[in-house]
Amino acid sequence: MARGLLPAAIPQVTRDATPGGVGPPPEVSHVPKGYGKGYDRRSAPLYPHARPADAILEHHGPHPRLSGKLAARAHHSPAAAGFLHRLAPFFAADQVVGGPLLIATIVALVCTNLPIAHDYQTMWDSTLEIRLGSFRAAHPLADWVNEALLPLFFLIIGAEVKREFTKGALSTVRTAMFPLAGAIGGILVPVAVYLAFNYGTEAASGWGTVITSDTAFALAIIGMFATRLPVSIRAVLLAFAAIDDVGGLLVIAVAYTGTLVLPMLVVAAVAYVAIFVLLRLKLVSPIPYVLLGLIVWAGVYASGIHATIAGVMLGLLSPTQSRLSERRFAERVQAPIDRFKQAVDEAESGDPEENEEIQRKAQQQLGYIQEMTEATDEPAERLVQMLNPWVSYVVLPLFALSAVRIHFSSDLLADAAGSLLGIGVFAGLAFGKPLGFVTATWLAVKAGAAELPDAVTWRMVLAIGALSGIGFTISLFIANLAFPDAQRTEMASLAVLAASLASGALGYVLLRTAAARTEAG
């Protein structure tokens, strides 16, 4: 093997090795300003410019490997460090982020209020047809986004909530009851508020608009305070939002679904059970899971139930335990690493004619090490990591571009402000969601059925309640299902947008005060 084709040295796998394999970092005697109590003194010397990647992303997202990679990049690029510091919560994280969704929303609002508005909407209403033999599927582009792409977002939600409930901050019964109680209150109270204004009117069918919160925007706002607030606050919001979203999807399935085709639902159920069986058999290859997942999606869609239900159900199946523990990994890869290092030494000092055989042996060891490394990943976490960029930068922005169709005018603003529909949607989200979440969690704790997660205070709970009023993605989606006429859809969408802005601003202020108290205390 030619010199330089393989690394000159391979570090031993030891308990104290750092990700770079150079041994433990030295101690430091100071804590940089802004790191808070979660600062790790032993990690700072490795990447002194890496406050955003090491501190923000390590606390903001569940996977430490990505935060370590970004920390190393920030070490080499102070400009990247500054970018991550300011924009990481909205753009640079290993979870669904709200920055691209926000930009797409602004673009959609601009396009629907320019002279190109008609052409813009015609584009999304144009039919895309797929034919395969005698099979034919023809739907508007906007419907393809809702039915084919949006389920990926809910697949992530299902996988993340399963992880939090099985091994995360909500893995005990009483801590799990906390967001569950909040989600129940956060569904019932806003619906009651909405119906208080609209019961008995033609707009009563829009009660589902106020049920769900927008996970991406809420998590992005919490991420702005990732180094100053406990990690468990994100887990509470994520679990609440996931249960909230499941509730919204059940509402879609029950209240906004037309004819139910039972045979296709049976097909989806059979494929779902087959995935469960393969998981129990510990089949590693992803191809059968992908094919069966597509059958589940197609069956749910053809049954008349919205396909986003399939996304959540598939996410809940994803395993949260790795196939190989870190200790077993260290035991199994040490010998292959030794053999790989031996191959490197032979390549540098041996006969060039034997390099091909040496390279083959070295690649065998690398393949084994790679497979063992992948076995230490949790399947659910790896699935989320794979889908997050696509969902954040493709799926959710496309949804916003296709679904946000608000034509701002003095008449629309006056109609929305003076209509019971607009008032009901705004009040249900901006007031009903926080009231329901905070009241239900407080009652559950007082009754002894639930307990506050570690380091979470009631001020933080109030902030989560405020953020729960950000109802965007599914609220807009349900508004389009609930109201067949464009006028009421626009009024409901405008009220959702106004409530989301108000709730986001209030949540930011409350989180900022909670973070200040945490640092002071």
C-alpha cells in the first residue's frame, strides 16, 4: 500500500480517550461568561472558540456526536462560532428547527400579497399525476406535500417522544404524567374557549384549529436559552407537543375524515405488525422496514385517514436501545484496531507488491469497526438525525409555502378582528392553551399524580404554556380541512398567525426571566 493511504497511527481505545483519541483534556480554572452551571471544564481547552457548538448544541440537541463535530469546526473557524452562537437554535441543530419554516412563511405571505399571487396559488393547485400501470394518483401539489411529505415530520415526533418516555427525562411515571396532564388540559381548554365564541354557528366546525402547538418554532425559542436552562425543559415541551400533535391527528382522523375504507386500513395494520415482528427478530437491513413503512403510509392514506397518522405510528415503533453497548463496543473493536494498526505499519515498511493484500486486510478491519460503531447508535436517534435536515429544510418550508395563503387587506383584518371565528381562534391559542397546560399540570402535581422534572420551575412551566399557543403547522392544516370557503380559511389562518406571534413573544420574555433567575440563583 502506498504511503499515506492509511493513517500513520491508530489510537488505542481506552476509557479516558477523548473523541480525538489524544487522552483526557487538561483542567481549566475559569468558566467563560454565558456558559452557566452546565459548563464542562474538561472540554473547553479542546475547542476554545466553540461556545456555540459545545455549549448550545450539546444542550440543545440529544446527540453529542454532532455537537462534538460542530465544536471542532468552530475551533478552526471563529466566524462559524459566531454564526452558531446567534443562529444555531433556528438553523444549526440536530433536531427540527424553525428558521427555514419562518423564512418560507414570510416568502409565502409576500407572494400571496403581490401581483403574482394568482400565479403563485395556481402553481400549488396544479395537479401532479403519478401512474404505474393501471394505478393512477392525481392530486394538487399542495395535497402531495400534506399527504406524502408531512408524515415525515410526524415520524420524527413519534420517535422522539418514545425516546423521552422510555429513557429520557420523562421515563418515570410521575414525570411522564406531567406533560400528559398538560397536553390534556392544553387540548380541552382551548376547544372550550373556541366553542364559547362559536358554538351553534357555522364556524363551530373549526374547533380543531386550536388544538395543536407548533413544535419547531417552540423548540427554536427554547434553544436560544439552551445553556442557561435545564435540558429537561426541552424534554417537557417535546413530550407535551408530541402528545398534543397526536391529539390533533386523532381529531383529523375522527372529525375531519370522510368515508373510511376498512380494507385498506387492514392492509396498513398488517404491514405495521410485520414491522413489529421484524424488529423483534432484530433484522438489521433497512430495506424491509422502508418497504413496509411505505405500505403502512399507502394503506392509511387510501383508507381515508390522513397519512400523518402513519408517520406518528411508525415513529412510535422505532427502537430506542442500541444493538451494542459502549462497553461491548470497546471490547470488540480493540483487536481489529490493533490489526489495522499492524497493517499500517506493514504498508509503510513492507514490500510495495504486497500492498494490495495489506490494503484488503485493512479495509476488512475498517468495515468491521464501522459496523460495530453503527451498532452503538439507537435506531430511533439515527432515524431522527437522518430525517431532520430534510424535514427542517424541505418538508416544513414546502408546507408553509403551499398552505399559507393570507391576503392582507383592510377588509380581511376588520373581518377577522370583528368575527367570532377570528376571536375564537386567537383566544383559544393565545389564552386557552397556556391556561389549560398550566392549570392541568398544577392540579396533577398537587394531587400527587405528577411531579416537576428535575430543575424545572413553575416559571419555566408558565413559559412552556405560553409557547404552546404557537399553533402553526397543524393549525393551518386543520383550518384548510375545517373551512371549505377561502374567506373563513383566511380569517382562521390570520388569527393563527397573530396568536403565534403573541405567544412566541410572551414565551421568549418568560424564558428570558427564568434564565436570569436561574443564573442569579
